[in-house]
Amino acid sequence: MSRFSGPVRLAALALIIPLLSGCKAVVLSPAGDIAERQKDLLLAATGLMLIIIIPVMILTIFFAWKYRAAKKAAYNPDWDHSTKFELVIWAAPLLIIICLGALTWVGTHLLDPYRPLDRLSADEVIAEDHQPLKVQVVALDWKWLFIYPEQGVASVNELAVPVNREIEFNLTSSSVMNAFYIPAMAGMIYAMPGMETKLHGVFNNPGIYQGFASHYSGWGFSGMRFKAHATDEAGFENWLTEVRETGGRLTREEYLELEAPSRNVAPRSYAEVDPELFNRVVNLCVEPGKMCMAEMMAIDDRGGLGLEGTVNIQALTHDKHVRRGSGEPVLGKAAFMVSSICTPQDTALMLADLDEDPARRADRTPMRGHALPVPTGIFERLNAPVIHDARTTGTPEQKL
């Protein structure tokens, strides 16, 4: 016999219900048009699926009751087909899947995060002269950096935007893949190192909303949250004024210090920002003297730099973890950096003072890259007139 009677159980349940009242379905309480349309898509898809789910649940109970052992229902062991049942079983789910697929396809294309907004709300279209507010987002370990390139300011773990204005986010990450998510404004979008993703959204209602990282990224993941302040234009301008009066300067050197892993970072702001900082973060070349990915890709697109461009490629490595002092791998061999793809002899020949070291080149093939002229400088000596070397068997040699 149970230790608790029925009234006691009901009383315990009644005490639990108020505790659940603090939960808020943020996804179903949007504050922006994109989140509102995503909510409508979610509810419509759920409703279509319930057309099948609810009858199945009801019929499960019905058949269990109708054909229970005490009922002694009719027993038909040779029954194996019913056209009516087959039609219902196959046609109804097929129609639901067709409707669900069409709704999802159209909805997800209209709500593509890369697609600029076609309206600010259900009652307000975007004006022809409307300019979105650009915000550059960098996912750090474990904090969020927001850069306002047009305003020239930046903030950490704090986002401020005006209501009824399109926000264009450009996102990247400093180390691992992460996910940027403000449920009340728009859907989730990933931020990845060495890449740039985009998200468009809008707030229609002023307030303070929760933003966070929705992809686990390590030790300080739980504290990787920020407040999104949606205000009117006057409130946004006041926030900019406060940032410019109290903030410091976010240089490349300051960013390298900020990039170091830290947990539960309090909001801070910067009154000035290096205008090239975000592009350098995307191209993994914030460190001074480091070649950017875009530069390397441009060089490759032109066919390369030839032999003179192959001596030192150490600047191409993503050495952030080595710089932090965590270069030792957990598994496998220790990481290494390639500083030359030539043999030691070739490298010595290219860098040697040929007036003091008259080394000879055995291969007569001109050294050049694809669609590039013969390299200049010390390599011009390789185009010197061909003469016969008396120390050989009469074969032509190139005078160095």
C-alpha cells in the first residue's frame, strides 16, 4: 500500500506547479519580426504533425480498451487487408508530409539568415533609404566581442541596438566553432574561425533580452552570456555617448590580450576600434607581421610567387595556441612549423652571396611561377651566358 494518499499527492503536485511558473518560453514570446515568423513556422509544423499524432494516440487507447481480454472481442485470425484502412494509413501521412515539406521549404528560404529583411514587422515595410545597423561579432573564449564599424566603438558581453531597425550581424570565431543565439530576435547562427557568417534580425519591442552561446565550447561555456538592450534611437545614441566617454581603445595588441581564455567576464566597452581588426580576425592575422589568409589566397589565385616566395611560410600557420603556451598536443606528436619547402642546399643557394660563394645550379630550367616572369634580384644571375667549363667534359655550364 502506498505511503501517500491521493490528497497528499495532489497537494505535492500543487506545490510543484508554482515553481514551474518561473519558466518562460522565450522562443514562443518573440520580440522581433524574424522570431515571430519562426514561431509561426514552428507552430504550423507542429499543428500539421499533430493531425496524425493525436488520432494515433486516441486510437491506441481505443484499441487497447476495445480489445482487452475481459471484453472477449471478435477474433478474426484470417483478416489481412482493408482498402479503406490502407488508404487512410498511407494517404493521410503522405498529404501531411507534402504540406509540411512545402511549408518548411518556403519558410526557411524566406527566413534565411543571410537574406536581408523584406520588412521590419507585419505592419511596416522597409523604406528604400533604410540602412541596417552593422555589428561585427567575434566569439572568444569565453565571451562575446561586438564591434560597431560605422560608429567606431566596441563592447564585450553587451549588445545595444535600436528597435525597428534592421541589424546585420557579421560573425566569426577566434578559436573553436560556436553558436550565436538571441531567441527573442532571430534564429541561431554558427560562428567559425577563419570564416564569416551573417545573420539579419530586428527588435520590434524595447527591452533587455538574453543572448548566449548555444554550442558547447569548453570550460567557460556556461558564462558565455550577454544582455541585448533594445532601445529607441535616442537611447541607442545615449549608449554610444557613454561608451565614447568611458571606453578605452581596442587595438590589435589589446585584442590579443582580450582573446586569452577567461570566464564570466563583466561587460566592458571601447571608445575606439582598429578599423581592420575584424577582417584580421577572420583572416587569422591579428599578430604583427603575420600573413593573412586573403593574401595567401590572392597569391595562389595569381599562380604563386615562384621559388623566391617559398623560403619562409611560417607566417601562414595558425599559431595562436602556441603563442598562448599550450602548443603541446594532447594526442599525437608535437606540432611543428614549416619554415621552408626547399632543401637546405636550395635555400642556402638562394640566400647566399654569390660573389663570395660561386655555387652552381645543376638544373637549367628557368625558375618561375605560373604566368609570372623570371624572378629578379639574385636570380638574374641564373640567366647569365652559357659557357663551356674546362673542368667538365665539354658540357655547357651557366656562369654564376
